[in-house]
Amino acid sequence: MGTTERLVVDLPAELVDGLRDSVRAGDFASESEAVEAVLRVFYGSDGAEEPDIETLRAFVAERIAEADAGRFVDTDEMFARLRTRYLAKVAERTGG
């Protein structure tokens, strides 16, 4: 990375707690690295095209039908999956 610049931001306490928890857990080396990774994901293109609205509607309808049929995924399990996918994207983008 080239030059860096200091930035001071005000964030809700729960976001700061989550950020610090991620650093403590070893997901990131520092708070700055975590914020940088989030911004890179936010501003970067992941190469995926956004689906059209009809595709999204069909996807949502399928998930609602699954829920109505009693097929659910445990919340903790789903968040663990999402966290793993997110961290893989961050590592891919940051070369880590």
C-alpha cells in the first residue's frame, strides 16, 4: 500500500465492539486492517453481476416456500457460514 492517511470516525458502540472482537479473534491484525478490508469489499468489484429483480423474487419465493415447509437453518450455523464466506472474500481481496 502507498501512503496512508489518518481518519477519525464516530461509530456506534456495537460496531466498535464487533470490530475489536474480530481483531482479538485474530481475523485481522489491527483495527485499521479490519476497516481497510471492509472498505475494499465495499468499494471493490467482486466480479459478480447483480441479478435482475425477477431472479431475486424467485429466489426469495423459494426460500419462503422452504420456510413454510419447515426447512430452516440454525441462526448460529448461518452466521458462521456467512462469516466464513466474508472472511474468504476479505482474504482474497487483501491477498491474505
